[in-house]
Amino acid sequence: MNRVFQAGHYQLLLGKKNYVMGILDLVPNKFDTEELGLSTDAAVAQAWDMAAVGAAGISINGQPEQPECPAISAQAELDRLLPVLDALISDKFSIPIAVETQYPSVAYECMKHGVDIINDRNGFSSPDMIEAVAASHTCGCIVIHKGGAQDGDILNTIRQFFERQIQVLNASGIQTERICLSPGVGHGKTYEENLQILANADKISTGGCGMLMTASHKRVISAASGNAPSNQGTAPGTIAADSIAQFCGIDIVCAHDVPEAVQAARVTQEIHRCRKIDGTMKI
């Protein structure tokens, strides 16, 4: 059975290819959330650069990434997102565009402006967010899990959450092929829980949905590498984590360092293609 992820007007065929989604942060990695971050022109140029080196999509983030940073308002987030979205859409951007947000109003406005995927920071736990995305017939949904294990087993906790959310979204008219699951590395999980997720993606997959992982420059990478500095200092460790996750069944990785991530994904894909199971080539 062929699996697909419906992302707006795009379809990503799953199971035969490893995909990379470039991360486009519009805010600086600082506590000053009032700082402007990337200009529209710089953000658009960076998005096109990611597409040129092989990204299969981009994920635009208008909020500060650090969990301890205060969230900006929905209107402030839209003020950052919409100029970039409008510029990319008018330029006929050639790959799917995802927006990460926690606000249903932001999701709705971004879909009106042509976004292909909504990545809900709260895992589509809000009826308002589900209603906003259900209004579209094609927009993809990235369902992220937040928090740690509830029963001592992080993999079982995540899988059960995904199974519930798939049922809820299906009941709201959002088909399975529009759903992509993200286990939420770094979102309220311990060091050991994050490592278990990276090593056991195949045990979290459920429902035939696509699987997405974002480990890029996360604290778990820094800790596992002996507390390497953040950002560029953890690029090699991120590549290692992404490659293992892809080998274990992750379809899409989100990455800051797109050229390196694309090359690693292609090599991992080719090695996995030649893996033998019970003496038989897995092709």
C-alpha cells in the first residue's frame, strides 16, 4: 500500500524517499521577542536557497523557539508571517510551505494566503484549530506530541496520543493522508526519552501517516555530543540523529543546515535501500 502526505496542492510519496524540510526562523534565537529578526527579503532569499539545494518543503516559524521565551500575540505573528508568505506565493514558490503556530486565527489566515501545511504547536488538541484546518480540503496537518511519558513508556505514550488524534481529525473530515505525525523531540521530554524516540521511530508510527522529526540543534544533540555549543556546533550531531531516525522509519526531517541534511538523507536512503532482511535485499 502506497503512503502519501497531502500537503496542499503537493503530494509527498512516502516510504521510498527521505525528505528534508528546511527550517526558516523569522525571529532571532534570543529572549528579546520584539526584535525584528529576518527581513522579508532575507527570508524569501533563504527559502529559495533551501529549495535550490534540495529541500522538499520549508517550515516557517514566527515564534521564538526556546520554550522559556514568552509567546508573541497572534497578530504579531501574522505581521511576521504574511509578508513572507505573500512574497513566496507571488513568486510561485516551488515546494510546500508549512507554518508553525499555536493560534487557530493564524492558521486560518495563513491558509487563506496559500500555505500548504499547518504545524500546530499543541498537536491539534484545540477544537478551534481542528475547525480552522478542516475548512481546507487539502492543507496538511503536522500533529506534534508534547510532554513526557505518562505510563513510564514514552513510545507507548506517543503512539496512543497519535492514535487518538488521528481518530479526532478523521471524525472532523481531515483524511489520514493529510496527517503527518511528529513525536516532539525536545518538547517537555527527558534526555533518555528523546534518545528513545530517535532510536525507535518505527515503534511510534501508526495509521499509515507520514512521520516527521525535528531534532535540529536541539539540546539533546548538544548533551549527547558532550555539550557542544548550540546552532552550528551541533550540526554534525544533528546529521547523525536525523540519519538514524530516517533509517528507523522517519519520512521527513526538519533541518536548519539544509545542504548537509539533504546529502545525508540521500546517502541514508541509498544505504537503507540495500539493507538485507532475512537474507533478502530490501528494495
